[in-house]
Amino acid sequence: MGPRSIVVAFRMPLSAIMRGPEGVYLARARPLCARGEALGARLVAWGATLIAMAWDLDGVEEAIDLASAVHTESLSAEDAWACGIAQGDLEALSLEGQRMHLAWGEALLVAASLARIARPGEVLIDGDVSAVRSGGLGLTGSRSASDGGQRVRGWQLDLARPWRIAPSGANERDTGPGDAFPEELASADVLELTEAAQVTTRPRDLAGLERQRRGAEGGPPSERCRASLGLAMALAMLSRPEDALMEALDALARAREDGDPKGLAACYALLAKLYAAVGKIDAAAELRGLAAGAADPSP
């Protein structure tokens, strides 16, 4: 496998492709690729309706900048590119480089699936992208749909304000080889942190927690954070890790909006447990460090 990459997939709606005697796909694909290449991207996939470009992880800012402009490229909203973003390994089609930068990998699969379920002018980002995990991106909600029989979920990028925190590279908080993260947070530690953030953690009434979550929409960020985190805890206890992850990430976005250190610590702690449970050890270690820092912000 090659180096880990950020992949941005762009899909043009069929209605836009068929407009005019010859369609407009190439006329719009050429300048899009040119803008991507000017920002350091590699064209890794090309199809009848889809284009995918990739950056090394330190190009995440450029990738988000290109993707967040999709709604400005078309004169009509229904003709705008739909976009998906994912992070992961890519393997070059040709090891000798004869076929430019064409490549394949899980990151391309996920980004393309997200682009297929995204609406025109919408950017959906996989929850495993490090900038999403750290809470650095502005998110407005989530979308899930079936693509080829598989359930696909992604976060909607806030195109007006894509960054909540100024990016500082692909991992947001890079650590050197001498840096050490604290030991893995135990379940009791997660419960203690969520209780400190005044979060309900008992899964006895899942329907009630879901109603509380819906009722918090439009309310203050602190209330929305507690509702999402409480639901995430219940879903995790009921062995629904994917649903729990989506709610935990939403809670993290609200905690950052509110600036609540206890809420941040609880969100990071739960996310660390969720990522560790599915074998994403590096991500879990980073999140444990963030949880410890939020719980004890003293230098």
C-alpha cells in the first residue's frame, strides 16, 4: 500500500451531464482538475460521472478548500458537483508510474460512495477523517443512505465555514516519537467524565433519549451536546458502535461550539473507546490524549 491520503471525489448529476448537445462534463471537469492540481492534488480516478483527486495527509487544508467551493462552480444548485471525502491507504495502479497517478484503495471507495449519496452542492466527509475526529471541521449535520446495498454515512461540511479551528496539518495535533499518550481510559473513566458533563448515560429508555436528542435541536450548544452524548453512550452500551460514533461526533462539534472543557473531555473519552473497540489504535491514542488535555487544561 502507498502512503495514507485524503481523497476527494466529485460526482456530476446526470441531469447536468445531459444538458446541451454534447453535455458539459468535460467543460467543467477540466477546470476542476486544473484547480486541484494547482493545490497539489493527484488525479487518482476518472469515470463517466465521477472524478477523484488525492493529497498526502498534510494536504488536508487544500482538499477541504477545493471541496468547499463546489456550490460556487455551477450557476444552478441542482447541477453542482456532489462531493465525498475520505482518508486512508491508496495503492498506485502502476508501480512504474506509466499511468500517471491512477490508484485504488479503501479511501477511494468510501469517498466515491459518499459522493454518490451526496446531494448536488453538498460535501459529505467520512467520520474517520482526522480533521473530523479532532473537531476541527465545521459540520452542519449528517446523511446516511444505501449505495450498492451498503449503508453509507457521512458528515455534511459547513461550506460557509468549513474550519472551526485553523488547520495545522493532517493530524491537527502532531506528536513526535518521544511524546506519550496516557493509558487507555477505562469505562469507569468515561462514565465519570460524562457524569461531570451532566450527561445521562443509562440506556434504559433509548426512545426517550432519542426524543431528548430531537428536542434539543435548535437549542443552546451545551444542551445539544449533552443530548447527543447521552444518546451516544446508550447506543455504545447497546452494541451499536456506528450509531454511537455519529452521535459522539455531533456532540463533539457542539462541545467545541460551546467551549465546555468537561463536555470536550467526555466526547473525546467516548470517541477513544469507540475507535479502540474497532481496532483503530492510533486514532484512539490521539483521542485519549485530547481527552486528558481537556479534562486537565492546566499547563
